[in-house]
Amino acid sequence: MNNKMTIKFDSISQNEAFARNVIASFILPLNPSLSELSDIKTAVSEAVTNAIVHGYPDTVGDVTMSAEIKDTEVHISISDSGIGIDNLDRALEPFFTTKPEEERSGMGFTIIKTFMDEVKVTSKINSGTTVNMVKSICKVAV
């Protein structure tokens, strides 16, 4: 099975749940396990939250979610055109946060890497950040 979709939404906190529900609906034809579904929804949630909180700290901008099903793999891209990440290597470290006053744990990218099979983050100052993720869905014999 092959399919793809792209949606764009405002960087407001209510759209984090929207993105989770959209990705869940999109991958349902693959018949993912509850664990696989939860992993993907959590990773999308973390990536979208990062775009909202860090990409556009003082304004509302666009967040784009693209997804493609290639046989049994789901390829997901979450991107923003926000402020970008100053030090990507540091940002990818567990527990690193630029917003400790907001009680952020600094575990977003670590969670994404834990739940997805492949993760690649690219960022450019004043141009935005993109998180590309891949998850293989195991086919269960019936």
C-alpha cells in the first residue's frame, strides 16, 4: 500500500491533538498494533509541540505535517519556518532545554528517537526546523 498526505496548521497548542488524530487516522489502513499507533502518535506529538513552543516562541506560524506510507513503512515530516535551532547537537542531548522556566524536560527528541525507527533533524537559523521520522509497521499473519 502506498499513500501520502500533507496538512498545514497554525502553531497553537490545540493543534498538537489535531496532528495526533490525523496521523492516527492516516496510518489505520496499515493495521498497526496499539503499541505502534501509540509510538507514532507520541513522536508526532513531541515534534509538533517542539515546533509550536520553540519554532515560534513569540508568534503564531505554520506547522506542516507530511506523511507517506510506503508498503509497511510510515515516513513522517514535521516542519516549521520558525527561528531554527542555534545548536542542534546540544538540542538533541537528553534533558537539554532552552525553557527550564516553563518546566520543559528536554526529552522531546529523545522520546522521538525512542519510539521511531529512524529520525533525522535539520534546522537553519531563521528558516525553521524539520523532523523526519520513519516507523516500520509489523504485519501480523492472520
